[in-house]
Amino acid sequence: MHKLEQVLRSEIIRLARKEVNAAFIPLSQGVRTLRRQVSSLRKTVATLDKLRAGLEAKKRAERTKLTAPEEQAKTARLSPLLIKKLRTRLGLSQGQLACLVGVSRQAMAFWELGKSRPQGQNRAALVALRGIGRREVKRMLGEKTSKAPEQKRAKPRARKGGARNAR
């Protein structure tokens, strides 16, 4: 009787394995196919995300670009007083307006004092700013300052004589 039990048991195990394999092999192949598809879709999504980020950056850059039509920039009056009035109307400091236009604060001060005049794309940027409101200017300034790299402060130089000795 012991031998019959053993034979039946081994036969049941063999048939069960056969049934499991018959059901499992197609499922595992299906899982493998699905994993490949998911991997391919992840790569596609990653590529699309990069493209989207690039397009958004390009769109942001175009939105913050200050340009006016060439003819309008040439014919516009930009006296030192008008530049100062534009800056105060927009509620900006000389440094902030200089950052928006893309020049130094000193150049902006010279324009307001009449020591020099804006030329080329700087002139076009100032003309373009005349048609923009405070909120838009603040948004643009926020975008420009967030893009600007953090300026590192210069380390203090050591004195020639070294540290002073206490007497």
C-alpha cells in the first residue's frame, strides 16, 4: 500500500506541474512582453518630458525678451527724464531696470543723467518696456533674477604683514 501511495503522489505532482507549466508559460511570456512595452513607454515619456521642458524654456525666454519693432525703436523719444519717469512708473530701482534691459547699473545711471544714450537692442528694450505694466515687469524681473547665478562674494585678502601680534 505504501508503494501505491507513493506512485499516486508522484503522478499527482507530475500532472499538477504539467498543468501549472501549461498555464504559467504563456503568462510569463505575456508579462515579459508587457514589461518591454512599459519600458519602451517610459523611454518615450522621458523623451517627451525633455522636449516639453525645452519648449517651456524657449517659450519663457521668448516671453521675457524685450524687443520692439526696429522702426519704433528708432523713432521713439528717450530723453534722460523719460527714462527716469519710465523707471519710477514701473516702480523699479536703477539696478532692477538695468537687469531687465541687460546692462550695468552704471550704464542706466549714465542714461538718466544724460551722459550717454541707449543704442541698438538696449534702446529697443526700453521702448518695449514702455508698453508693459508693473505686474508683467515684476514677473519678468523675478524670472531673470532666478536664472542669474548666485554671485560669490570675494574672500577678504590676507594682509601683507600677516596677523598682527598682540604685545
